[in-house]
Amino acid sequence: HDQLADVKLGQRVSVEYATPGVARVVRVDPAVSGPVATIVADGFTVLGQSVVLNSIGTAGPITQFGGGYARGADVRAGDPVDVHGILVPQGGSYVIQATRVDKLASLPAYLRATGLVASLSAATRSFSLALLTVDAALAPVVPAGTTLVVGQTVSVLAPSASLTGGAGPRIQAAEVRVRTLSPAVLATYLSGKVSLLDATARTFVLDGHVVNYGTATVSPAASMLANGLYVQAVGTTTGNGSLAATSVTIRDAGSDSEAELHGNISAYAAATSTFTVRGVPVDVSAASLSGCPVTGLANGLFVEVHGATVSSGVRARTVACESESAGSTVEREGKASAVDVVGRSFTLTPQAGAAIRVSWGDTTFFGSGLAPATLSGKTVHVEGSIVAGGLVATKIQLED
């Protein structure tokens, strides 16, 4: 069921939009959620799916970590995890190249696995995703009316209690969602790692979807597509569900121009030359500063950060201190008081500076362990926009 969610760096999302550049629905789509089974040299396995970690920018987004993980070596067998990633072929099968790995406090109510259907039995409605056996006898297939076939990319939801087996795990599906590209009037955007490139037919596969680039412009100019490159393809969905690309852009997640952040500095640590902007850790040890106070960086300053994505967040190349402009997303921290649950507002009093009135609405995200009724007296971190002297919140979370 759809609900408000907090989107983090490295998470994979699908976006529906009715107007160019304005999202109508954003869905956070983890590739696999469940217990870590085994640890291997370049990653780990979850629900029979091999998860590989990435530290090479040209091969895709650098793997991010959260939930208490700082690096791949922190992952342990038995840990409940949420993994976002892209499907890439490896050794005659498909693996999940992780874009983000989060340790969970406990197993989710529903496990999730994503992969390509194999060993399909029409009689029993069972199939495999890599080493995972899925019993889908009682599970609805979405979109309704879709027939399962070998080679389809699907995401399966299953109750945690249905998981059995070890090296050959099995689950009983509650839902099987076939990942298709829906026809749309506006352009369709896809990103992923090029595989199964056919230079003669001018096609390749991107995260399980066929892309025809016969008439597409490939950039940067004079670039050559190759298996393993991370790209963004833009085009239209055809009747057979493939993407007819008009442009294919080769991306480098490790380049100096790839990461850009706007927001207020928090958790600044001069000793380590690090701070956080909108939940993203930033390393400024080698950054050049512009427009900043002579006293240097400090919590609360509004900055624009450019740099490279690394496993710990962003390594800044430049940091520009700016004024908070109208419409900018700003951050404030302080203690909540004078909470008006009916009027949906409260007063936020920081450790230094003037108090500000904060309001929330139907689309405001409340973090774990926090609700309007429990706001009073809590020290919170708020993101939002300044409107008529008040702060209209998009996110309210307990301060770490």
C-alpha cells in the first residue's frame, strides 16, 4: 500500500508525472528485503539473490550504506537488510548491483525479491528467482490479467513467516508484480547498467528492460556504448513494452560534477571536516569555499555543494555559502512546544536564534517514533520552506 516515505541517497525510485519535471507519484522500490544469508568477497546473498557492491563510478551509482552500516564490511550474516539496486548479468545469471544497503531493526512484515522468472511451472504457479523458489499459487499478479512467462522481470512480496530453507530458500508469494514500462504521453526515463548489447540490432537491456537505440543520440559526443556502462535512456514505450530511445547518456557517478546538494549545514565537525546536508554526509576536507564567513563553516549556513559520490556520501569539490532563497528547502533543529494538533502547527525553539512556527499538512513525512500527538517536548529536525515567516514542513524527524 502506498504511504509517505523518506527518500535517501542511493535508493531506487519510480516516478509518475503528468507535467514535465513535476512528480505526481514517487515510489521507493527496494530490489530485495530480507535476512542476509551468506557473505561473499564482493557482497552477500539475500533470499537467494546475489548482491554485489559497487565502488566504480562508470559502472553505476556508488553503493551507499545506512541503518548503522558505514561500509560493506559491516554487513553480517543474519542481518535484516533493505537493498536498492539494479539488475545486471553476471556469470550466466543476474545479480543485484546495490545502490544502497540499509540495516533494518528487524525483518519487515513482507519480504521482497526482484529478479527474472525462471523454471516456471504453469500447473503449480511456482518459479525461481536465481536460487529462490517462489510459490505463487494464491498470489495475484499485477498488473491484473498479466500472464507470467520465463524471462519477465518481477518483484515478489511474501510474508516473512513464509520463508523456509537455507541454501535453497522458498517463499509463498502474497503478490507478484511484473515490472513493465507503461505507455505514456510524456517521455519515459530509464537508468541502469548496459547489458546484452547488440550493436547490429542497436539494442541493449537496462535493468531488465529492452532498449532500442537505433535512432538515439548518444552522449557525450563520440562516446561508444559498451556492456557495463551506466546510462540514462530517454524515449517512448512501444507496444511490446520496450523503450524506443531518443537519447542515451553515459553517466559517471564518481565524477566531480555528478553530486549536487542544496541545504543547511548540520552536524558540522571541524576536526573531521564533515557535515550533513539534508541527511547526506559530506566530506569537505579537500573542498574550496566561496561566499562563506571568514570564521568558516558552521551549523545553519545554507550551502550549495558540488562533488563526487562516494560510499560514505559526497566528497565535496566546492562549497558555496548562499542566502536562503524563496522556495528553497531549509532545515531547522530545536525543541517542539505549543503543539496544536487540530491546527497542525507547533513552535520550534532552537538552541540559538529565534523561535519559528512550524506547520504540517497531509503530505508531511513524520519519521520513525514520531507523530503529531507525541511532538511536544521532543527535539526534532525539520525540513521545509519558509512561507510568510513560518516554516511549512515537508519532513519532521527526531533529532539524532
